[in-house]
Amino acid sequence: MKIIVVDNEPDRLEELVKCLRAAFPNAEITDFTSPSLAVQYSFENPV
């Protein structure tokens, strides 16, 4: 499973990623603080 996490607050983003890693230990999690970078990533990588 691949998960993209986007939040403009780095502290919140870190907490979200921690929770997701605990819930989905085998997932590939990629995080961004910039929505535009997340969209660009989704166009360039299979998600």
C-alpha cells in the first residue's frame, strides 16, 4: 500500500505519519508539506 500525507504544519505531519506507520507498518508512506509537490509526485510516481 502507498500512502501520501500532506499537511502544511510539520509537527502535525510528523504525528500523522507516526500514526499511519503504526496502523499500516508495511505501507510506503510519503509525506509533503506542500500540496503542489504532492500533486507533482502523484503525477510522476505510481500511487
